[in-house]
Amino acid sequence: MQANIHEAKSKLSQLVERAEAGEEIVIAKSGKPVVKLVPFKTEKKRIFGQFKGQVHTTEDFDSKEVNEDIADMFGL
């Protein structure tokens, strides 16, 4: 949905509800889109060490041969 600035001012709460429900709301000025109203997403809190004991590597994970193999795979 596209709304002009005047409409956005007078119907902001309804536009916010529609954006929260997943609708894309574009606010235009003189008929040109200038901003998009989207729901705010909170970032998940990162916990140091949360994957401890879950990630395993081989002893040669950083060897010259392994690095060369990876470079060959990606054409580097």
C-alpha cells in the first residue's frame, strides 16, 4: 500500500497496525516513494560460548593443503 504524507500523518496508527500484520506500507511525497514502514525486529541476545562443545574441527583444518583445496574449489 502507498500513502501520501498527509494520509500517513492522519492515519499513522492504522498504518502501523497494517505494517505489523505484514503489509508493506510505502509513504510518498509528491507521488514519489520516500520511506517504507516496516515492523521493528529485536535482535536476539548473543551468548558467548553458546555453541561450546558443539563445533568440532579436524587437526588439519588450517593446513596449507586444506587452504589450497578450498582456493581451488572457489577458483581463487
